[in-house]
Amino acid sequence: MASVPTKALRKLFHQGLRRMLAALPRETRFAVYRSFVDCDPAPSQRLQLKIAETREELEASFTLLHDAYVNAGFMKPDPSGMRVTLYHALPTTTTLCAKWDGEVVGTISLIRESVFGFPLQKVFDLSAVRGKGGNLAEVSALAVHPQFRKTGGAILFPLMKFMYEYSSEYFDTRHLLIAVNPNRIEMYESLLFFERLTANVVDNYDFANGAPAVGAALDLYQAPAIMAPVYASRQPNKNLFAYFSQVKLPNLQLPSRRYFTTNDPVLTPELLDYFFNQRTQGFANLDDRKRALLHSIYDLAAYRAVLPELATTPGEGGQLRQHRRFSVKCPGLIRPDAPGGAAGEFPVQVIEVSEHGFQAYAREGLPLNTWSSATVQLGRRETSVMKALAVRDKANGFNGFYGFKVGEPDLVWRKFVNALERGLTHGDLENATLFLA
């Protein structure tokens, strides 16, 4: 009798296991999933987790992702041997990688909402999530090397912890979104408490080669209160809440930031050219609008030679608003000028800057057309103090967002703005003093 191939046997076993789990009550199934958790609070020093930023790290991550997606039927083989999407070209996307003995063995990408949106918003209703406020980011492009898929989550759990910690503390994100195969959704629901966006499965998800998908969201503001009681009595290697929110892994290389920026762009002109012109045709196939948007993001002369040509010459078809490569979230205080200084002070969050103005969010109402003293903490050691005038109290239809005119920017502020405008990658901001004549 001919032997059944090992791969086929494994597939039959997993199908049988899924059918057995499906027959159990929901809470029982979720308890079974949680029993499989094995998160080592002290992993081997051979493991390193960091932002993929070099050509070698990005290429290894995209190659690992390509092979995983092809094997799962989520994409057709690409001549480049990589899965690289337009979202990977954006400064609002961060690719994380796990390395074992220096080799990339796991990867995941975080795609924060931008002018290009993100993949799943095309097919899932996000109105309920948006109604809660806060920034959205899609978790995408997850892959683990086959060699580490049977090691009890030795790569997967540290990578997910990195995702959780980076999103919560560095990426200015409240809602994590996923679109996953229906066979995998209960893992995210039971372990991390993702909630489904809709009750129905999308039968044809274009971003995954038409495979079915279920959308779900995790509110990072509410997650601790939900996860803590469920995992409270579990052993350290089974307590996923403590592992994500309390355990500090020396293996994680979190970004070093001089200023209070909230994203970590890594793509130099050379890297953009390599991944989107040389190795793939990612830029060649873009429509006119997407080409123009890329130019509005990468508006420095150093990028022009590698970006796709525009169909219209400057001045034709309207003027596109510039989109910043770096986003910021700087705490500040506004003290309106008043006789005797009795007007008080108002805490704000500065979220967008230019040399002669800024946009800030305030929970309390601020007086318009009144000069104030503005103190803004720009980074770990830099504080700017200047005069500012609130000229509007609404942005994009939302109240609480104030537009300020700066009277006379001080040297600290001008250095900060110049760094943001002229820096190519997040590493450039560490040397910001070089940007101001």
C-alpha cells in the first residue's frame, strides 16, 4: 500500500483537530487555545527583535513573507521572490523582524492609516472603530520561518509582543486591525481579544489573492482591563497579558528617538529604488494619483530621481497638500495672555508643525485670536517657548483641533522643524543640529 506523504497527513490531522475544536462550546474552545500559550519571559540571547531597516533585513523579511504567502495560497509566485506592496513604501508603515543568530526568521508589518489608507478598509466597515477615536493601524505581512513553526511560539510570541509594545508606546496607535483566514480568527479572539468587525466572512479578499478573510479590531486602550483578569492566575509562561505589558525583554531593540515623533521611516532613496524600481515594478504600475501622492510625501530633491514620473507638470491638475514623512505628538501648555495672568493654562498635544505654525489637540476650549505663551516639549531634552495665536478651532470637521500661528519661532523650534523637513529616515533626527545653518 502506497504511503501517504507526510505533508498530506499533517494537513489531515490539522483538519481533524479543527473539526474537533469547532464542536466544542466557544468558551471551551478559547480555553483550549489559551492552554497552548508558551511565552518564554527570558528567551535565548540568540534572538533579536528590531525594526527592519537595512537592505538585507528588509529583503530577508520580504522573501520570508513571499514564501509563506505562496505556500498558503495567498499570492502567486513573484519573479523577485519577495512580497513587496505599495504600503511598504510609506513612512507610516513599520516592518518588524525577528532574527536568530543574525538571520531573519520572523516578520510582521504595521500599516498605520495614511493618505493611501490600508488594505482592509476597502472591504470592511470601520465606522464603529473610528467612532471611538484614536489612530488605526493594520497588522499585516506576518510570517515565521518553517524551522520555527513547531517550537511553541519561540518566534511568534516575541514578535507579537514587539508588535503590541511598539504599537502601544511608540506608534501612536489605539486600534489594531487584522484581516485573517477564517481558520485563524479564533486564535486572535481567544488570545488577544480581537473583536470581529462584521459577522460575515469576506469570500474574496484581493490583498490575499482572493482568499476568504475575517476582519477584527483590538482597542489597545481597553485591552489591559479585558486581558488582565483572564490571565491573572496563570503561570509566567502562560500569562500573555503580563508578557505583553509587564515583562521587559532585553531582546527587543526599541527605537531611540531624540524628538517625540511617532513613526520610524527607514527608506532612503537608494532603498526605494532597489525595492520598487530594480527588484519589482512597484512604482511603474501606479496610477497618476498615487504617483502624485508619493511625490507629496517624498518631496526632497534626493528622492525625485527614484520616484515614478508625474503625468502632469507642476501647476497642472491642482496643487497637492504636502504629507509629512514624520508624525509627532508633543505635549505642551498654552497660557493665554491676560491682565494679571489670570487666564490659566491649558494642556495640549501638538500633532503637526511648520516653522510658523502648528496644529494641536486640546480637551478644553481655548480662546481664539488671543496671543498666548506656548511651551512645547519637543523631545527628551528640547523645549520650545514662544508666542502663539489660535486662529481656528476645527480641523477636518472635528472639534478640539486648533490651528496656531507662531509669532517668532525660537532656535529650538526652527531646528526641530528643519530636522523633520530635511531628514530622510528616523536615524537622521538624532543628528538634527546638522540641518540648521
